[in-house]
Amino acid sequence: MSRKIFLSILVLSIFAVQTATAAIYTVDDVHSQVHFKVAHLVISNVRGEFTDYVATIEADPENRTIQSVSATINTASIDTGNKKRDDHLRSADFFDVANHPQMTFKSTRVVGKGNDIVVYGELTIRGNTKLVELRGSFAGEVKDPWGNVKAGFEATTTINRKDFGLTWNKTLETGGVVVGEEVEIGLEIEATKAK
């Protein structure tokens, strides 16, 4: 057998094993959270979350690796605990939910395993798509009392909101601004394995 043929068979065998052990998980939004933090008036922070979203993760529980991630978040579900502020965030000044009801994420590459995973992908907000980098972990699997197989994932990233068309601001007398540009995003995910 030639070296070239042998290497081809080896590569195909490795790919087949990886494909066979990968599983599909759908996010359980009741036991998950997509939250964020942004500076307010320079001296404090506003925290909030999105409560309506769907996401699918393809992962290998045996090796604790992730193959792909895709997610869609309904922007109108933003919740900072204050109706007036939330209505402003839904307006054209920020997410413009009337014209851009969803934001999306789709991975392009994933490296690492276990507690040291980096997910690279395209985040789209208000029609603006930028490459982002999420750093996180895959905690593994567990079976719940009802026979469902659950998996735990966590990830964080920081984006500049102006990159996505979220440019509204007001200048303070001291020279600072009402809303910071950098937004810290955190994902705490419990997902259900497809049967």
C-alpha cells in the first residue's frame, strides 16, 4: 500500500471517529442565561440579559470538544430590570428591534477542549457582522432524573457595541459618556442532548 493511500485512509478513519462521537445539543433556556454588563456614567455598571433565544451545539462529550455553535437571540427579549430603559434599548437608538428582531452567532472555527476552549465565529447585530472570539469551557455530561442527558457550557467575550451600529450616547459634564462602548457578554448554558 502506498504511503499516500495509507495517509488518506488514516485521515478518513480519524474523521469518522470524530463524527461518530459528536452529539447535537439544544439549549435549555429555562436553565441557561445570556447576560451582559456595560459601564454606566463611568462610575457603575448596568447588567442585563436576553431571555428568548435558541441555540444548537455540536460537541464530543468524551473528549469535551466543541465542533460547532449556532444561536439566534430575539432582541426584544432584552431585560435590564427597568421597563423605561429596556424600551429605549429596543428603540432605533440601540437594537432597533422593529427592523432587526434577531441577532445571530455562527461559529467558524473551534479550538481547545475541556476548560480551555476558544470559539471563533460571526456575530450579527443590526445587520452588522463581525468576527468575535468566545473563551469558555465544556463541563461534560450528566443524566437528569427524567432520563435526559444534559451538558454544561460556559463562555465569555467582550465586544465594542459601536462595531454593531449601537452608537447612541450622551456626553457628561466631566467629559465621560452615559454608556460605555465595551460590553462584556457571558453565557451560562445547560443543553439537552438529542435522542
